[in-house]
Amino acid sequence: MNDWEIAGTQNKWVCPSDRHLRLRAHVRTANARSPTNTKKNGITDSEKKHIIDVLARAEERRLREQQRIGRMIDRLEKLKARATGNGITQCYLCSTDFGLLGPRSYAAMCSQCRRYVCQKNCGVDGYDYVRRENIFLCKICSEYREVMWKKSGAWFYKEIPEYIKPIEDPELHSPLRYPKTSWQHYTKPETSNLAFSSKKPQQSRKEQYR
């Protein structure tokens, strides 16, 4: 007698009844049938190599992503370090004095940090979707929004992911970028005896080989 006949139906694709499932549980058969040669089947060398390659590519992509985020954060920190204005009577980014004349003298307050910057070159217009109104942001706050939340994926992870900042070469920022030339180490030879030395007449080639 087949299993589906014991379950009370002639269709083998119908789920067995609870009574029949309990009977299967007592005989330790349940619903699954494991193959007889499960222990003999292992992972081949080609499959192991494929798995290792996949893991290596995933690790490489993870490092590239961390380096990409690190470069963006490093650029943002350098932008903050270059801001030397007071943000009240001067532009917070370019330190330009505000006045009535001049194309860059018109001041506008950043909606995020509440500092004054040049409206023409040191800020961008944006939109606040929460308050549903147009806003003005300085380049630092605008870059912070783009880097820290959008481009870094922090909006998905709800936090800033891990990153690797680039290592700066101190020689590139030093005033002596190139090594000293040879003339800087040149010592003047003693010419006191050479100035009064008599020149010997040059010999011809025939006389030299005699």
C-alpha cells in the first residue's frame, strides 16, 4: 500500500494527514528522504577554489568601498580645515569681508550650521523634505549630507560604515619636495697653484706613441 493511500487519498501530491505524519515521526521517516551516499559526497577541489575566489573578490570589494568612503571623509575634513572665516562679518569658507559692493559680498546664512557664507560661490540651494521648504546650505553642510548619509550608505545602515582614510605622504607637502641638487654640495677647489702653473705644450699623437 502506498503512502498516499494510507493518508486517505489517491493523489500523491496531497499533503498527508496529521495522523499519518505522526506515524512517520514514530518510524523516523518524516517527509524528507536523505540520499544513501550523503557522507560520500564531498566538496571537490574545483569547488573549493571557486569558493575561495568568491570570498577573495568580496573582500577586495569591501576594501575598495572602505577606501572610497575614507577618501570622501578625508576630502570633507580638508574642506573644514580650510574654513578660516568667522562666519559673521566674513565668509566662513573663503574669509571674504561682506559689504554692499562686489559680486561675492552678498551674505547668506546656512540653514544647518547658521553661519554666513557667500551666496554665489560658497553655498548651494537645497530642499528640506521634512519641512517641505527651500533651504540654503554652505558647501561643508551640503557635502556632509552627500557624503555622510547618501554616498556612504549610512542611510541604509543607520550609521557611518567602516572606512579607511588615505595615507598622506609628508614629502608632498614639504617645501623641499625634490632632493637637493649636486651644486648645493659643491666645494670650491683650491686654485692658488693652478693660476700660476705653466702650461705644457701639447704633444702630437705620433710623439705620444713613441
